[in-house]
Amino acid sequence: MNDRLKVQQVSHDEAMETAQNQARSTFRYFWKEVATDFNRIVPALSVAIVKCGFPVDDPDAPVGTEQMWVDNIFFDGASVSGELINDPQFVPTLSVGDAVQVPKPGISDWLCQIDEKLYGGYTVQVLRAGMSESERAEHDDAWGLPFPEPSTVNIPNPPSTFDENLAEEMLTYLKENPDALQTVDEDGRTLLHLEVLFGRMPGAKALLDLGLNVNARCHRHWTPLRYSDEIGWEELSLFLRGAGGER
């Protein structure tokens, strides 16, 4: 993938700033697809990458932040981690393949492909809109991805039935293995924290019905509601508050 990714350094004009803000505000939909793919037998995502800003220390560099793409994504509610797939021009401490972690405000775009449809790419669409037809064709060929018209940015909408099926499978497993209900990961997150992190309403409801603590705190002292609020799962936050959830 990195062989065909060419990052263009652009000034933060109004269109680009708007695009970055839109990407951050819709990031949860991308993350939902990535999290759903964790449980798919056959992955649906052929591409799932995030563009992040990395500070440039060189005062003579033409940019103060270098934008680069990251693959193999995980999101913990506060930051994105993954593997760098660009060769930095202005950040000599990084190179392709390095493990990186970037706070959520550092996200500037996201892009994923399901079947033949491409989602996200807000900043890429700003760049494509400013190209001639021949430049755009060359750009798209270099990426090897089915970009829609520059005026269009698609947002994924995972089927709710998938979450419902996962919740049923989880309930079956927990009934057979009741001790697993108290499972806590290396970051102190309970099963409820994880269902909320992944935006899974049916699973969250099922776990609360089984008596899991709605206000358990992980190692960073976040409750499930705090995760939901930070990510932007509005419906899930409303449900957790109704169940007595606190931040």
C-alpha cells in the first residue's frame, strides 16, 4: 500500500481545515467498521487507514505538521495507534513501518474500502477537486482505489443485525462461562467498556442485564459512559445515563 501513497503537503486553507474537521467528527463511523471487522470471519475492509499529523521540529521546514497515513488501526477512545505507511519528509525520527500513536485531535482524515465502494477521504477529495481531469486520473491510478466524484464523501453504515448477532453469541458464551463476565483487559477495561468502545448497543444492554457494573473504571479512570461521550455514541450515552452511568 505504501508504494502507491503519495502525501501532498498543502497549506491549511479553509477547505482543507473544514475537511479535517469533518473527518474528525465522523471518525467514529470508520472506527465502527474497523471494530466490526475484528469479529468478521472474512474481513470486509480491503483498505482501512487514518491520516494523522506529526509535529515537525525543524524550524526551516515548510510545514509545522507532516500529514502521514497509518495502517493496522486500533483506537482506544483517546488515541489512534497503528503502523506508519509513508516515508516522512520532515520527521527524521520516524520511518515506514514504525509503530505510532497519535491523540484523537491529531486525526486529519480516514479512508476505507468495502467491496468496490470507498468511504471517507475528506482531505483527499479537496485535493482531487483542485486537479485537472488528467491529474485526477493519474492520482487515482497511483492509489488504485475507486474514488467517487470529488464532491462526494461516503460514510459507512454497518448493519445493526451484526451487533445483535454478536450480542446473542456473547450471551450464549457467558451463560456457559459465567466467570468470563468479570474479564478485564490489560488496560482495566471490562466487557462493558469494550462493547461501548466498539459502539455496540445490543452488547452493552445485554451486559447490564447480566449485572455488570455500569460505572466500573479502567486504568485511566474512564467509565463506559466516558468512552461513549468521548467517541460520540450519542444514543449509547443516553442509554448509559438512563442506566445510572456516570463519567
